[in-house]
Amino acid sequence: MAEQADVLRRTPLSRDRILRAAVALADATGIESLSMRNLAQDLGVVPMALYKHVANKDELLDGMIDVVVGEIDPPVPDADWKRTVRLRVLAARRALSRHPWAALAIESRNTATPGVLAYLDSTVGVFRAGGFSTDLTHHVMHAMGSRILGFSQELFDAARRAGRSGATGPEPAAAFPPEAAARFPHLAAIAGAASHDEASVVTPGCDDQFEFEFALDLLLDGIERLHRQDWTSTGRAS
Amino acid sequence: MAEQADVLRRTPLSRDRILRAAVALADATGIESLSMRNLAQDLGVVPMALYKHVANKDELLDGMIDVVVGEIDPPVPDADWKRTVRLRVLAARRALSRHPWAALAIESRNTATPGVLAYLDSTVGVFRAGGFSTDLTHHVMHAMGSRILGFSQELFDAARRAGRSGATGPEPAAAFPPEAAARFPHLAAIAGAASHDEASVVTPGCDDQFEFEFALDLLLDGIERLHRQDWTSTGRAS
DNA sequence: ACCTGAACACCGTTCAAGT
DNA sequence: ACCTGAACACCGTTCAAGT
């Protein structure tokens, strides 16, 4: 770590080098412990040196987001809009999964970065090429929400960690704790219901990838149905 | 503001009074400017006095979340699970909408609060009472994601603010800016496509409530279809 | 025993002094 | 002209000194 900093010290700073170091630091220690001072130290540089290349911390975060979004595999041309969207979303999920802080960072910024806009634009293009009206495409993009970028909101996942004390850093989701099970019987009943393979009796947690694809397909199937019946917002043909 | 603090100064501090003041402060000035020092000043109290009632800032945030979740109208008994879920989710949306900081706060905490767990538990109960298997209920809860608490992820919304400079504080979503329209033609094409009423030509933004209900119904319709065909995770009957 | 001021270990960022 | 140390205005939280 220290000798690496020594090696890098003489190579000149650049926006790109700063962004890559910031991503690596957030990957390693979490976004909440990423600070300008901290990042500067990793780069063997005085904190103020960073401000030559990024205006402030918000711009740094925007840049980091676009590094991650830039890792998403380009779309594979396919006649079928549904398969194209599905593969691209799963590619986004792979990229975002490599950087666990990225999803929350994207949601926290109240303005989309150029990289996110480019991604959304190309995805809209897939729907349009598939024959979707601008009207339906608009609503469909809203309905997909952040799922279009490969992440869901982890709200329900947080319940699996309900009894966790958070002392020993990140760890796999624990089983639903007994005292919570008594107070929340319905949650306890379904917590163990998703053992997709019989071997996972000890850790009854569910398969995140399965859940994601389940929700994605639920949405895509519904979208396909609306598209087939030429749905418009003025008169629902349901 | 100052005379209000004077009046409150002699009424004794309590966890409840702290939480309500924190919610009010976050509502008024945003969650990012809520600090312990700041909140203490609003209460006419020295910062350290707060620590008698909340262990730390994280616990304060958890308490604030449960104040908001506690404002959700209780479920209305109805024979129809679909209508029950729909009404409850829309009730959650109304409560969360009154506190714009709450959605992100809930997502940021990596453990569910007791109030959120209670809400999820009762919602699971609605599905179970409607005849859903534990298996399907589990996946369905994941698929709904944070939408079950009445908020979506605003990812696509951020695109509408793409050209915004953020200088003058919170403001309604601006029209898609011209220079962005050139770079992201597909987004520009659908940005204006959602004028639900003809009067909104000047501000072509879309109707958030419509988009939310569109997505909610898309999910509920898909869920109903799976339920009708007795879907199980082992053999998809699609 | 309770309360609280000062202090500690941090932040992001400004700015003026150094080269 | 460029770089950077010190400083400013904040944080959350600890702790010891006061009552």
C-alpha cells in the first residue's frame, strides 16, 4: 500500500487517475469512508491537489458513477427488444455489483450524470426500435425505475438483517433472528420459504440473482403485454 | 422560531420530542443539513443533551424513519388482496411524500427499523390472507421492492433535471435542456411524450402520481396472473 | 448522580502566503 | 503562474470537570 503510493507519486495526477483511485478506495473501504483527504493520501498527494482536476466532492462522485456505468457491456444487437433489454439490464447488474456503493450513490445524486443519461438513452432506443410508442416507452422507463440499471432497492433485503448488530463489518445476510420472528410472524413465515436448493437450510437466505430476474421478468412480461395490445395512456385496453 | 425555542426550552426533553423536531427540521431544510448540533439548537438545548435520549445519529435517523412510517394509514379490511395492497401502498406514498428525505433515509440504513418491519409484516399478511403461498409471497415482496413503501427510485426522474444547476435550492423539474436533447435524442423524444393534459405544454414534465400508479398496477397485474396460475419457483407455468 | 463545556478527531473548501 | 500549508467553518462523539 505504502510502496504503491511511492511508485505512483511521481506519475502526474489526472482526473482519470483520481477517479480510478476513488473507485478503488470506495470498493475497498466503503463510500462512507471516502474523503478528499483520504483519497489524496492514497494518491500520495496533498488534498488540495485534487481540486485542480475535480471542482468538488460532488463532481468526484459523479465521475465515479460514470466510471462504473462505463463498465457496462455495450448492447448486443438483437431483433428482439425484450431479449436485448434483458441482457443489457443483467450486464448493468454485473457492473453495479462489482461496486456495492454505486447504487446508493446514483440514487443520492439528484441529477443524472452524462454516463447514466447515455445508458438511459440507448435503452430508450431499444424500446423505440422494437416498435414502442413514445408514450408507452416513457411510462415503461418509469416503471422499470432503477431496475433498468440493474439494481433494486434492497428494502426487503434489509429485513433479513433485522437483528444484525453491525459490529463486525459487512457480512452475509443473517437468518431472521428469533426475537424478530415472534413480533413479525408473517415475515418469519416467508423468510425460510425461498430455499431454492435444499442445501441452504442452514442459511435460509434467498438468491438475490433469482429475485432480481423474477422481478425483471415480471416487468418485462407485463410490458410486452401492454405493447401487444397497443396500450395508450388515454384509453387503457385492459 | 426563536420565541418558539424559548417556549419549548422549559418543557423537558424526551425521545419523542427530539424525533418530532428532527423530522420537522429535515422537512424544512433537508436531511443533509440535519446535524446533532443543529437539532439541539432548534430545541434550545446543548448538543450533548440529545445523547440522553438517542444513542447516536444513526439511532436518531431510525427513529425519524419510524415517525414517518407511523403516519401511514392502517390497512382497510377488504376481501380483495389486490385492492387492499393497492390502497395501502398509496397510503404509504402519501405519508412518504410529506417527508421527501424519508425514502433515501430508508434506503441508506442497512437494517430495517421496527416500524418498517411491522409495515412489511402486515403487507405480507395481506398476500397470505389472499391465498398466496409463502413461496410466491416471498418473491412478490422482492419484486415490489421499495415500491411497497410508496416510493420509486427517481432514477429516471433525475434525467429530467439533467441540465439543472442546483444553485437556487429545490425547484420543480425543468424541461429537458436543449444541449442534452442533442446528445440524447431518444430521451428527448420521450421527454415531451407524456403530457397527460394539453395545458402542460410549457412544462412537459410528467405526472409522478400517474407514473407511480402505472408501475404499481403493472406489478399487481403480473402478480395476480402468477397467483391465478398457481406459480411456484420450481416449475414456471408460463 | 446528573449535566455540560471543552476537547478530539475528523470533514470539505477557502485563501493567502510561499515558490 | 502554480502549488500548498494553514485556516475556517463545520461535523459526531468522548470525557473530564463542574454542579
